[in-house]
Amino acid sequence: MITFSAKVKSAIRLEGERAYPDECCGVLLGRFGEDENCGEAMEIFPVSNGREAEEQYHRFVIQPDDFMKVEMEARGRGLDVLGFYHSHPDHPALPSDYDREHALPFYFYVILTVEKGQARTLTGWKLAADRARFIQKPLNEGGDML
């Protein structure tokens, strides 16, 4: 389970709306809990979608240099990279095969549906250790399911 403030939730939604009709992407920063299956997202670090312009409406990539910058920033501030977020413009907030093929089991993944420019559903996921499927994880804010 991952928890986060209304501020973080709003920031992800805003990023999705700004990027529409393309996918937004970024990194979740915060602190892991007692184990890697729980954490608190304290802020987001938006990253430019590194895909070619004609692919950004349905794919995203975070370039290695951008990820290194985020990782260094997080470390310098005593935060962990908890995972990543991205949007699905006009598609459900469910992981695609592409998402699964490019994910790592350690991280959390948050997907936002943006329908006709309006942020809608946020869902949370973790890749199974065998990489065969995503497992849905609750996203909690103040103890309430999102």
C-alpha cells in the first residue's frame, strides 16, 4: 500500500491534464515503510516524456539521464524513489503489456486516466516478482481508498 497527501494526488492529476492528449510521466518520491510493499509518497518529480512526439499519446519513457537527476535529488534530500506515475489519455487506468514489459518489481506504479482532458481515475500497481502480471495496490489518502 502507498499513502499520499491530497497535494500529491492533485499534482499527478494536474500533470496528466497538462500533458493531454499525450501521456505524462514522473517519479514518486517519499519514504518506504517497514518493507518495500508500503510507503508514503511525499511529492512527485515530473519528467519530460522522452518518446518521439508522434508516440507520446500512447507511450512514455523516462530517459536514463533524467532518472539519474531524480535519484540524485532524492538522495540529497533523504528521500526514496518509490516508483513512477504516468497517464493513459482516453484509456482506463490499467497497466498495458508495454507497461508490464518495462516495469521492475521493486517499484510502485500509479496510472491516471485522463478523459477528454479531465483527470479521472488513479490506480496503483506493483509488478509481480515473476514479471508476469501487475498486482493492484490500494492508494490511500488519510486512510480512505481513492
